[in-house]
Amino acid sequence: MKKCILTACGILALVRPVLSAEEFADAATFREAYSRIQNDYIKPVNATQTAVNVIKGLNKVDKKLRVADDNKRVSLYYNGRIVKSFLKPENSEDINAAVLLTGRMVKAAQKVSKTADEKDFEIADIILEAGINNHLDGDSKYYPAFSAEKKGQLKNRRNFAGRMIGDILYIKIRAFNKYTLENFEQTLKGNPDFSGVILDLRSSPGGSLAEALKIADAFLDGGIMVSARGKNDESQQYYNSVSGDVAQDKPLVVLVDGETTSSAEIVAAALQEQSRAKVVGTKTFGKGTRQDLFALPNGAELGLTTAYFYTPSETPLDKNGLRPDICTFEMLDRKNIGDVFKKAQPPLCPQEARENKNIDLDIAEALIKSRI
């Protein structure tokens, strides 16, 4: 009996060893990442779920490594053979336990895989990137310290263009960045005598929400532009217009298409639902989430979806997109624009890339000339 007890204790020690989290590299980084995901990510994901997803990223380190999990344990395989199994934490929300599980699996992988052992300094980036980018919502990302992508920041001044088309002011915004409002104000100052405005947001991936809201605000004279609600928010956060209409209620048309995304959709929705603009084009992409950026101890950054955006009428933008007032889906250039206004709008308006379709621009001009 004594021998059996000792044997059982030995087995238990194999699956639940006493291990300090600081005994493996980047433990603090894993802890911060797991904590942020459990507490701030828009959907409920506990620390153990995140740890298992991250651990599965060991396959990206060495294709011979594979991790399997069931309700009670996670198991490491190398070249088809089991190496070790560990019990999952009893409390799935125990962040320290999730970090310890990660450390054990990483160390076990390094003992059997020369590739994993040689990538000691890279392994945290590899498995965190795989676990986060592939298992959250697609918009949440892990950015290594030296990532070339670096959060997809949009800094190019040429993301903005403005010119007169006859007596109509045409403004094209490819992406909203810190230069957008400055360029917008300069364009207005240089072209004060316009009869209406065309705001072209076709193929705009969005960009800075703060800068986008400044453009929407410039055309509104009060009212809600957008609201946001996170997982732990008791009430929605509202973004209201405060500046007043710089176009003095002159006709405004917004052009959108299936590649109009994120903050560009928010601008179009705000202007449409406040009855400030007519929207022309096709259904927009449907990305209505807010990403917040968190610094990690290893110099990397974690971009997490932390809230959903809602139009002024409380309609969620995410996965829905914005339907235009005039749908131009599959419309080709044609001379008689009047036919477009006579034709009943279709019940559906599928997404389509229409950045270079001239008929959308022609329809916008005709709307402004008719004073909408």
C-alpha cells in the first residue's frame, strides 16, 4: 500500500510540478497578455482557453510539435508520439496557473525539439502571435516588437485629395490620419464658393476614429455621431457633434462601397442617419469594432477588440455594414442618370468594390444639382 501511495504521488508530481512563473522566459509577457484578453477583450475568453490556444502555436515553431487538449488536460506530441500531459488549471480564470501551464509546455517542447530550443528568444512572439491572431475575432492582433506591419498605421499624407468639379467640392479620403483635418480645412479655405460637397469614402479602410469623427462633426450641427459599448460597460459611450456645419447645410453626398471599412463606415452612417447626407454606392464592409492597444513587457503590443460601435439609431455596424440610399451595385457608366432615380431601390445591395466607377460620381453630382 505504501508503495502504491508513493507511486501515485510520483505521478501527481509529474503533472502538477511546483514551478515559479519566473523560471521561464517572458512569463511576465504571457501574464499580461492573458490578463488583458480575459478582462478587456469584447468576448468572454478565460485565461486557460487563451493559454491552450497559445500553446498550440508550438506547431509554428516546429511542425513536428502538436498539442491536443480535452476537458481535463493538454498533451504535447512530437513526431506523432506523446511527450507529456498536464492537467488544466482547476480554475479556468486563474491567470498565474495559465502562465505556469504555458511555461511547462514550452519547456517540454524545448527538451524534445532542437528547433524549439534554438528559438528560445523568438518562441514567445511566435506562439503568442499564432494563438491570438488565429483564435480571437480577426481584428485583434499581437504585434511583435520589431513587426514590419506595426499596427497598420496610416501616415501617408496622400491619403487625402480635394478639388473642385465645376462648382461642387470633391473630397476623397483614403484613410483617416493626423493630417486629415488639416488637409480638409485647407481645402475648404482654398475653395470657399461651392454649391455642394461629395465626400468619397470608397475603398477607405478607415484609420483613426478620432480624426474620422472630426470630419463627421464638421458637417453636423449637434446630435449623436456614434456610440460604443464594451464587455464590461454598464452603459454606452456616446460621441456627440459639437462644432457646427462648416458647409452651412449645403447638399452633401457620401460615396461608399464594399471596401469602405471601420471609421469610414462610422462617418457615412452618422451623416446618413442625421439626415445630413445621401449615401450612394453599395453595402459597406461591416467592421464596427474598437481596438485598444496594450504594451507588453517584452516590447510587443497587443491590439484587442474592446467594444462594438453603434450608429445613432443603435444599429450595430459590425458584420452588418451600412446600406446606401441609392444602390449602384453592378451599375455601369451610362448617360441617362435620371433612370437611376426613377428605378426602385433593390431590397438588397451587395458589397462591391467601386472606387473607380464614374457613375457613382455622376449620380452624386446630379443629386447635388437637384439640391437632393
